Amino acid sequence: MQIRKANTSDLTRIKEIYENAKKFMRANGNNEQWTGNYPSEELINKDISDENCYVCEENGDILGVFCLFDGPDKTYLKIYDGEWIDDGDYCVIHRIATDCNGRGVAKMCFDYGLAKKGVLRIDTHKDNIPMQKALAKNGFTKCGIIYLESGDERIAFCKIDKRD
């Protein structure tokens, strides 16, 4: 498997992965996250044009998608019921989705983001138990609660792997 920046020719497959992820969320008790047309085609196109969108690919087939941003993330400036385990420079993963659970795609995406600065932050909905399990399995620490610009609450996680 390899990770590469997404391009506009990947749009149809990325949208398909996001739709499948939404179905998976609903089937696993998460009815509140990624509702309506989120993530919209407009947002996906912006992520691609801003070069923040990445795909995980194997033999030409896209198995996962995620967006990677350099911090600081304005929704992470205030954390409640806890604290960040590192106050330095970090990257953030948003809109991660895979189309093949159990194949190590999420781990590969996490590792890619972590390798950039050695500190990776991510958040998820309280009902997204599969993502919470994936984060725990991959060594993330639950840090507290953050609020999105919409006011929606999310559980915030962080992983550190600084190599000198």
C-alpha cells in the first residue's frame, strides 16, 4: 500500500468511500456524525486543491482517504475535561475513512500523519466506537473534549512519536 496526494480524478471514488463510511457509522450506532451531504463535493474538492487530501492505494485501488493539516487547528485551541499531552507543533487528521476494515489502512494513514511532525491530533464523535477502538489500538491517548465551529462536541485524541 502507498499513500499519495489525491487529485480530481479520485473524486468519485473518494465520495464513494465517504458514503460507505456513513453507512458503516449508521450500522454501528453512530447516527449523528457526517449527516446530510457532509463531506460535500465542494469540501472534498477544496481539500484536493489545497493539497490536504490523501488517498491510501493498493494496486491502483483506493482503499482509504484522509485529510492532513498542519496545526494549529482553531477547534483544538480550547480543550475541556482534560489536556493535550503535547503543546508543541502538530498535525491533524480530519475526514478519515476506509473502505476495507481490518486491512491496516487506518494505521497506515495515522503513521503517515504522525511521521510529518511527530505529534498527531484527531477527534471523533462519542458514538463512533469503531474509530475510538482504532485510535486506542494505534496508541492514541484520549485527551478531553473539543467543540467544532458548529458547537458539536468531539472526543479529542493525540499520539506522540518524536524521533530525533
